[in-house]
Amino acid sequence: MPRRALVKIKPRRYKKGDIVTVATVIMHPMETGMRKDKKTGKVIPAHYITDVEVYYGGEKVTYMKTTSGLSANPFIAFNLKVDKEAPLKIVWKDNKGDITEKVVKIKFAQ
């Protein structure tokens, strides 16, 4: 099930060759599989992000292998040198096979 994801680029105005910070948040429960439901006493099944891939202009620029140790709704930030106007796509995959993608356009300030 695709989830809501937010991507912000700072600074908001940048030019070719600048290094920007890409900040992301994905709404995801990040269950470890070790917690019990307080009402039923049953273990809540594991459900967490396992992989994050980042593509810039169709080329993979980074990959992160993650574990259930991330908090719910994880925040991930990284730096990126922007050298072309192109789509920036972030793909989150979880242990249940769910895939969420978010695409933002890298566009230089005029």
C-alpha cells in the first residue's frame, strides 16, 4: 500500500553545481515484530522499510539498506550536488513488498 511521503529540498533556490540537502519523511508504522498489542496481547507483525533508493535523472545516486530499528515515520536527509535539471525520485520498499515512490523536479532558480 503506497504511503504518504514528503520531500523538501533546501535551500529552496539553488543553481547548477550547488549542493543541496534533500530531507524526506515517509509515513510508515515501522513495526519491529517484537511489540505486543496492549488489548489482545498478540504480537504485532513486523512491518518496516528495508530499502531506500534515490535516482537523479534516471541514474541511481544512492542506496540505503535499513532495518526495523528506524523510528515510525522515519526522517532521512542527504546532500546532493545538483548538476542538471531532472527528476529526483526516492523509492521506499518494505518487508511486506509495499513500494512508495515520490518524485520532485530539480529546477534551477532563474
